[in-house]
Amino acid sequence: MLIDQSLGRNLAHIEKIYEDSGDIIKRKFFIGDKYNHAACVLYVDNLANSDLIENAVINRLMINLRQIRPNTTSIREDLLATLTKEGITAPDIREEMDFNKALQAVASGDTALFVDGCEVCLVIASRGFLSRGVPTAETEILVQGSKEAFSESMRTNTMLIRRRIRDKALVVKQTVVGKRSHTDVAIVYNKDIVREDILEELTGRIDDINIDAILDIGYIAQLIEDKWQSPFPGGQVTERPDKAAAAILEGRIAIIADNSPFALIVPSTLNCFFQSPEDYYQRYDIMSLSRILRYIACIIAVTAPGLYLAIALYNPNMFPSEIMYKMAASRMSVPFPALIEFLIMDMAFELLREAGIRLPSALGGTIGIIGGIIIGQAAVEAGIVSPIVVIIVALTGICGFTLPSISLVGGIRIAKYILLIGGATFGLFGFWVGVLFILIHLASLKSFGIPYLYPFVSSEANDYSDVRDTIIRPPTFMLNKRSIFAKAGNRIKSE
């Protein structure tokens, strides 16, 4: 629908649309002594900067702009030229002929100025809604490194990235997603480094999203991933701007959605989820040890329950005799099969974790620790579970929390249950079949054309240089080449 020349008809249409909305502000006034044109500003209360609207728009047009000097024979062109060049002092002004797009801009926090006799309106950038500023990282905490985290404001988030990458090649491409929410989404990348095929594929997938609302970056993560059936994420979610900036400098792309305090980084391989920004802020030898521990912890979190059940139920002679006798003695009073025993204890651990997340921060950690000790000890004394099961469940839970990326935790939990059921049902044969199934599944995954297991597979595509920064973190002077994510002709980052 196009904007009408008559201000009265435009206001009647606005009244019809927003007849029950009390937060829509409509301020009618007159411009200039010579023409005395009627005008009206339209904005959302507390979503737009009312001080800017009053000082840079209304006061300027009503008081300071006394006379409109005609420069052309067209009153409309004369009005618009005078308003934009001599009247309004706001830094960002544009013309809009489409009524729906103008109202969409108003819903985003901008201000629309309608003038009688003009078939266009002026959209003035006036977003000034409240936000919590730059918060502190809560889920990806580092000992050494920036404490800043993304907030719910998209503009604040893009600013945090630009503070870290002051390169003119940094691009913040903005689009709108969601038929009803009209959520602002920013695609942030470095045009000199990013691969054009990956950027084109990502842009196409985002353009193809057809959904009512995008309320968090998690919506986009699920809608653009390669295989929705897989429990392993196709993109890396982070709350840290330094992590997003480092990924962009490697040729990857960050997606930021308004109202979400997280960014989505694509493409992402399995190796990316084991890397932490702190790995590159401290000495390589210490952080190499930490990264090795993460891989070991991940293996324990996935395999320990299934491997224990496979051996304890079908091949107990693989344990030393002393351990085997103690395990058998501890299970004599347990009335449940070993698989049910594990599921009961694991469910109790998951419930404690969920309760700890949703309780106030001052109580969450206390409830988790004390609840785990009390429930575990009470379950052993009551003969519901054996002590070894409590130890393994607690160990796997702790190992799952060592991963620096929260995105992978869900996939690790699903893989654990696959091996748990396989080992309890078919012993070591079922356990190893489960391991093979998981590896085949991981090998079949891709993230925007990049193999999910890269650089453990297909590392020859980048002359095997990406293998260096996997389980071991090499010294900084050896990290002189960008990974496979970057454009082929621009992968050297230091000499």
C-alpha cells in the first residue's frame, strides 16, 4: 500500500490499524510560516528516543524552520528538500513510499513523519529503547580474557565486534526475518576473507526462512542447519564477542538476531566446539594440556556408562578380581537391573541440574552440590543404586560440563544414551556397534559444505595445516595460516 498525499487519509488509516494500541504516539503540528503544512510524527512510546524526536524534529520544524524557501516548481520536492537539508537535524533520514514498510520501521523504534501534500514520508532513525548495556559473560567464563558478553540489542552486539575488528572490509549485512516479528538480523563477515560460496548459501537459507517470529538466535540455528535430524549442532552458539570476532577473522560468519544475547557462528566443525578463546590468550603448553583434558572428558562422558555396563553385565572377568568382587557385593542389595539403576541415577542428576539452572544463582550451586551428595548417599544406603553407579554418573556429568561450548552438550548426552542402551543390551558388541554408528553419523554430517569431522578427515584440502590446531594448541607463531573456512587466496595471516 502506497502513502496517500492527504495527511487526513493517512491518519485515518493509522487510527484504524492502531485503534486499540495505547503506546502509539501521534503528534500533529504545522510546519513553517509560509505554507503552514500540517504534519504528524508517529512513533512507539519508550521504543523511540523521545528527546531526539522533540529536539531534532518537532522543535526544529515548528520553531526554528520559520520559512520554507521553494527551490523547484514542485511543492513536494521543495518540502522534502528543505526538511532534510535545513529542518531535521537527526543524522539518519530516508524517504519511504510504502505504508507497510513505514509502519514496520516505526515498530522497530524509528519515527515516521507524514506531511500533508506529500506522497512519501520521512523515516527518522530514533531507536532509543532501554537495554541492559554490555553484560558480563555467564556461560563461557574465562580466567584470562574479556569479560564482555553480547546483550539483547543487535546494534550493541555489532558494535562489540567492530571494536575488535577495525577493518574496512568488515561487513554488517542487515535483513529482516519473521512475518510478524520482523526481527532485525545481522550477518557479519569479512568480505576479504569469507568464502563466497558459503556466504551465498547462508544468505539463501536465511532468505528462505518462512516463519511468524524469530524470538531468539536458536530459531535461526535450527532453520538453517544441514540435517535437522542430527543431535549434533551445525552452528556454534556463543555469548562472547571476542569468540565471534576471532571466528570472523578465520573466514567464518556470525549471525546476530535482535533480542538475543547470543551469536551463531557458521560453518562449525566438531573441532570448533573444543576450542576456547582462552586457548590463545595463555601459553600454548598449558592450554594444550587443557584441550587434551577436554577431549578425554568428552570421551569419558560419552563412553563410560555404556562401557561399564557392557563389561559388568557380559564380561566381568575383564575387571581385576578385587574390583569384580566389590562390585558384585555392592549390587547384591540392588533390586533393579543395571540399566534401570543407571537411568534412575542419571535422571536424578538431570533433575538436580535443571533445578540448579532455574533457582536463583545464590542457591543453584548449593542445591546441586548438597542435593547430589544427599541423594547419592541416600540412594546407596537404601540399596536402590550401587556406589559405582553413583561415581560413574557423577563423573560423566562433570566431564560433560568441561566442554567450552554449550551447543555440543545436547549431542553428547544423546550419544551417551545410545552407547548405554547398546552396551546394556548386547555387551561389548553392542557398545562398539554404537560407537561405529556415531562415527558414521558424524562422518556423514556437513556444515555448509565443510565435513563435520574436519580436520580429522580431508585435512589435505588445506595442506594439512589445520591439523596442527586440534588436540594440541601450537605456539602462536605457528598459527600463521587460516583454516579451510577462509577464501583460498587469502589464508596467510602472518609471515
